[in-house]
Amino acid sequence: MADVENSYPQIKLTNGQTDLTICLPDAERGFYRGVRFDWSGLILRATCKGHTWFGEWKPTLHDPEGNDDSAGPCGEFGMGVDGMPPPLGYEDAKVGEAFLKIGVGQLRKTEEKNYRFGYNYDLLTPAPWKVRRGTSWIKFSQQAKDCTGNGYHFTKRVVLEKKRNEFTIEYTLRNLGTRALHQAHYSHNFVILDDQPIGPDYHVVFPFAPVATRNLKGIATIAGNELHFLRPVAEKEALYSELKGFDISEKSHDGVLIRNAKTGAGLRIQGDTPVIRFHLFATAKAVCPEPFIDIRLAPGKEMKWAHRYTLLLPKER
């Protein structure tokens, strides 16, 4: 981990008690240069009073151009599954032409039936980033347009709260195009607590009673609003399911809590926008609650949303 933290452009934010190591977007040297996730605000590590949050989640050697070799609370626009829209301009683009992936840039369409979020499309032109920062905050901004009327301005601001073990990620998306913009966005949330592997020491508490749509394979079980791991997740396996049971009419969601019983560390994630889908993913090294929101913008309009992350120490609930 130390080698990775020193190998790529990064900055450290601090509020005097909590530190965040954040990777900077860089098309040539960045920690993440893949075409799935937004390049900005990737939190490689959070530290507070001897405890750590996040880190590398793949057991293989890190590949900066790997499709999902990201870290921390990374986000994706345009996943394009189960009726959710693909990236901007994808459906109109012909094979070989460009489409826009928010947070990445222009990708080349290949011959296929539907968009595949797990495919390494050719990156034609990475959209440029502007970065501003202070001691305890950093702001990323990016904008891009195409010749068919799609365009956006996207900002992400990561803020460490004063005298609190807490940070907020604030998002703004504005439609710069002449066409309506419809995207879904989610935070993948690769959660690792004190570098502990995922297994019976971990449990996840949801703000609703989740119902898994897929077999949990004997890896985990759900009781009420809690998910418990029954055994360690093996290195080459993964647990994935969409979760039902939440109320899409709620104006906000109270978030989710992940706790490690061995070290006592935990993480609470809260959002301020109604959730339209909820996925859960887990591997040997990370557990990932994934809340999705819906974004619909007429030309010239913008939307703001935020996620709050509270770093919980032992004995904190």
C-alpha cells in the first residue's frame, strides 16, 4: 500500500485529526485511468487515531488502466444496465464514433448489442480537469461537449469537516447541451476497515430491511436490516446482488453502516437524494454498498447532491 501511495499524483487533506489521501486525475500518470469510473476525488486512504479506511481492493497488481482498478468512494455515470441509461450519446453513435462518459471523456463505440460497463473501450480524448484545493478541501471540475448536442459541466468537492471524523462529497452536474440529459449515478464505495479481510467480523446495517434478488451463496445472510458475513470471502470469488425493500418515495436516505467487530472501526454513509436502486458487492478485500440516484436535466439545468462519510472509531455508534 505504501508503494502505491507514493507512486501516483496525490494530495493529502487534513482537519488536524483526520487525513485523506486523494489521487489526482492525470491522463498520463494517474492512479486510475480506466474508462468506467469518474477519475476525480478517489480516496485511496483515510486515517484517524490509528485506524484506516479504504485502500486497494484487488488482490492482483494494480493496473492504472484497468476498468475497475479504482478505490474508495468512486462513482460512475451511465452504467447502462437493467433499463438505466448508457453514457451520453452512446445510443446515437455509430460503430467507431465517440460517446461521452461523464468523469472520463470521449470513448469509441465498438460493435456490440448494448453498452457494457465492464468493457475497456478505447479512450479517444480524456476530458480535462481543473483542480482547486485548500488544507481540508479539494474541488474538481470537468466539462465536455460533442457535436450531437450532448454536453455537461461536472464538479466534485471533497470537504473534511472541522473537528469531526467526517467528510462530505458534494456533486453538481449541469447540462451544457441542447438535448435532455438522463443518467443514473452511484458510488461504488469500496469499503475496507483497518485493512481487515471481508468475513464474519464484518456486518452491514441498512436503513431498510433488504431483500436480496440473488443467492448469497452461503457467504452472507440477512436478518432484519442487517447483513452478516458467515465466512471469509475467498480470493477469487465475489458476492453480488441487487437489494430490494427500500422506499423510493423517501426524500432522502439515512444511509448504511459498515462495522468491523475485530477492530471496532466503522463507516456510516449518508445521502440526501432518493435512491432508485441499491446494489451490494463484496470481494475478499472490500464490501461495497452501492446506492443509485436518478438525474434528469433539461438544457441549462443543474442538479446537486451529496454523500456524507462518518469514520467511526471503537465505541462510537
